[in-house]
Amino acid sequence: MRWGMLPSLFAELERVKEEMDRFFEEISEGILKEPAAGVFPLVNLTEDENNYYVRAELPGIKPEELDISVTENTLTISGERKIKVEGDVDYHRKEREEGRFSRAISLPGEIDPDKVEARCKNGILTVILPKAEKTKPRKISIKSE
């Protein structure tokens, strides 16, 4: 080995060490973190010519326990899911998480926040978001000459 190669060899070893440190840090963070809850609530976002519609599954949550807010192109649904358990129990499986949630849904275009409506029936929240007039398609008439 030539002595001139020694500095580049040490530089390469330092680079490999830094990459290994980063790798093990990411692994340990993933192992030590609490498992992330699933996305809640599940939503569908659809649209027609005049409105966007967001339908969210919120079983067991009363409308008065929800907070809904809108901006020009974002809908936020927040609340708390409480799961009542009778007595002292040991879980064998726990897939239904409880606790506070907040879900922000980006809309494909601007809405008119003053005309938004929300309804809840059978655990399904339906939010009707009228499109802003400037984003609605305009029909252009063609003149014949």
C-alpha cells in the first residue's frame, strides 16, 4: 500500500461509519417507537359538478363530540373515540384504538366555506362542500355566424 492512499482510505472508513450510525439510529427509532394507530376515520372523497363530498366512518361517535373546520381547500375532522370496557379485562387482541384523532383532508379545489353542510347518520358523517364559484366549470356558448 502506498502512503498517499492512506488519507482517502480513512475518509472512506469515516463515511461508512457515519452511514452505519445513521442506519442503526433509524432501526432503534423504529423499534422503540409506539406503534402508529391506523388512519382514523376512514374517508371517501367524491365530487360532482357543484360539490365535493366527504364521507367518514365514525361508528359510536356522537355528532356533538366532533369538531369540523374548513379552509379554502382543506377539511379537518377532529374528536375523541372512547371505547367503553365493562369491568377489568385482559385483551387477547386490540385493534380498535381509542383516544383523540384529527384528520385533515386536502380537497382538489377551493370551496365556499360559508355554505358547507354536515350530517351524521348511522355512524357515517357526510360533509357537503360547495365548490367556489370561480372553480366551477363554465359552459361557453358558441355563436354561429
